Amino acid sequence: MGNKLQYQSAFLALAFLFATLISIADGTLVGNPLGSGSGRQQPKSQVIPIMNASGPESLAFDRLGGGPYTGVSDGRIIKWDVENNRWINFAVTTPHRWGCEGSHDHTLTEDRCGRPLGLSFNLRTGDLYIADAYMGLLVVGPQGGLAKPLATQAQGIPFKFANAVVVDHNSSVVYFTDTSTVFQRRDYVTALISGDKTGRLMKYDLRTKQVTVLMNNLMFPNGVALSKNKDYLLVVETTNSRILRYWLKKPMAGKVEVFAQLPGLPDNIQINHKGEFWVAMNAIKLTNLQGFLWVSKPPADFDGLGLAVKLNENGTIVQVLEDKEGNVWRYSSEVHEKLGSLWIGSVLVSFVARLAISGP
Ligand SMILES: *[C@@H]1O[C@H](CO)[C@@H](O)[C@H](O)[C@H]1NC(C)=O
Ligand SMILES: *[C@@H]1O[C@H](CO)[C@@H](O)[C@H](O)[C@H]1NC(C)=O
Ligand SMILES: *[C@@H]1O[C@H](CO)[C@@H](O)[C@H](O)[C@H]1NC(C)=O
């Protein structure tokens, strides 16, 4: 078992490394592949490199539409300054930042420097909520700076791998995930292939400062999204290649069902202005065979290095976005739709990609 785990870890690590070495060119946007397709379009695309750090895992825009903001491997949260065409430093999640920035392998220092993954602005107050893999749940004001810790444990069990957060703008509640109580972020491959199921979906109430566990025993809970009418949450369970729906509104409150089963390893999930959901995926699937998890390729219909799907409110795939050769983007962690663009982040590359999906 130990050897098999090591072998599989090495395989995944190599696959990821290889992917990051492929060069950048033009991409394709594929319409609905399931029949009544709108056909192929050639989108305008832009690649925005990040210097001296990598892994823009999730993306957020502030209440004025500024950004995107993203957390990177050296623990900084940076903001894309459109006017000046550059990234600027916005926030950090710990004051202990000596030696955090630089050309060393950031996974060696991320437990001390922080690794902000999930970001979500409260569009009413302008505050940015942060799920940092090592620092837990934090908040920082519209001016940025040093974020303030809000929660680091629930029911006496410390978070080990806080991952995603979503704000309910008009209430005092934020929802977030802790991927594992056993494995840290830098051991995420082991967390995946060992079938760890210690992840939790939680809510934090700003008024009472209380954390409530909504779901336990999840297998690599990852992205979380709130429905347009705020009647349910969607939580990605990466190891199981699926999305669960957790009902918030009565009479269904507390009920859980499978919302969608997906052809890859889903990461973050983001709602668009229509109430549809973009789910970013790594195009590698873990297949459960006789109790062991094996790495396999996804079905032939979905063989891109860059792979994301759009789901409607009923969990049906209504669009597939692929970059088959991984030319412009690949191994996406997040797809964020904003004013006719899809912004794509990945924990494995050192750039953010933007694809135009409509308009000039
Ligand atoms: C990257 O790091 C080098 C060396 O530490 C530094 O000189 C340079 O200004 C950095 N670049 C950016 C864009 O931060
Ligand atoms: C908050 O609620 C008010 C009134 O209930 C509404 O007008 C406003 O659009 C809501 N804001 C957000 C960000 O949902
Ligand atoms: C979702 O399902 C409901 C109930 O079956 C249906 O009324 C609605 O039109 C569906 N929505 C979409 C976008 O297909």
C-alpha cells in the first residue's frame, strides 16, 4: 500500500510538473458538446503572468469590480491593477513573513507564511473573507493589509486545510470548507489518494463568532458556492468527483443530495450572474477499483488538460470549456465569470488566464 501510494503520488506530481512546462499559445472554447451545440468559437485570450510566485488558486472581485484578487504560493494576496497592468500587494494572513518571498520552493515555508486559497468579498461592506490553508478563516478590510483571524477550529478540532469560502452578502454568515483534519495542503495528493474523509463544511456567524459544522466526513471538500436565492449551498467533494447540495431553506434545511457527478477532479465552484455554476477541474480522474484508488484518464469526450464545466440550477452540464492541449490554460482550480470574461486560476501554474466569451 505504501509503495502504491508513493508511486501514485509520484505519477501525479510528474503529470503536474510536465503540464507546467508546456508553452503558452492560443486556446479554444468548445460550445455545448452534448448535442445542440453552438459550435466552436475562437475566443480572445490573455495570459497574465505572476512574477516570483505561483498558484493563483481562487479569484475574487471587489464591490467596485476591481481585481481579480488572488492568493499565491508565497502567502500574499495580490490584486490585478488593470490601469497599470501589474499585480500589486493587497493583504497577508500572518505578520511572520521573513523569508517568505523569494525563489525558494514556497511549499517549504507555506505553513508559516500562509497560503490563502479561498477568497470572497462581502459586496455590501467591502470586507474580504479568506480561507487560508494554514491560518484558517480570516477577514481583511477594503484597504487590505494584515488580515484578522476569525476561526481556527470547530468542535475542538483544529482546521488543517481551510480551502474555500463564500459570503452571504446580506447576512452575517460566511460558509467555508476545511478539506481535512489530518492532511495539510502540501500533502494534498496523499489526502486525495488515501481516500481521507475528515473534511468539513462549516458556517461562521460574524455576530456570535460561532462556527457551526454543517457537514462532516467529507472526502476532500473543496469549493463552496451559494445559490442565487440563497436556498442551498453547493460543496465540491473532489475525491468523489461530485458536487453535493446542502439545503439551507426550510422545509429542506439540512438535507443533502448529490447535485452533479463530474468527469474529472473538481476544484472550485463559482456562481455567475445567471445563477449557473462554473466548476473548474483537473482532467485526471481517480477510479475506485477493488478498494484502491487509481489514476486514470477521463472519458474520451473530456480529454483536455484545461477542463471546466458550467452547470445549471439543476446540476446539468450545459457547457464544457476545454483547452485540450493546455495551450492557454490548464489544470484549472477556478473559473470566474465576470462581465463577458472567464477568468481562470490554477494552483499549479504562475499565471491567470482570461477568455473573452462575449462582446468585443
Ligand atoms: C522578483 O524577485 C526579484 C529578486 O528577488 C526582484 O528583484 C524582483 O523585483 C521581483 N519581481 C517582482 C515583480 O516582484
Ligand atoms: C441586500 O438586501 C437589500 C434589501 O433587502 C437589497 O436591495 C440588496 O440588493 C441586497 N444586497 C446584496 C449584495 O445582496
Ligand atoms: C430545473 O428543474 C425544475 C423542476 O424540474 C424545472 O422547472 C426548471 O425549469 C429546471 N431548470 C433548468 C434551468 O433546466
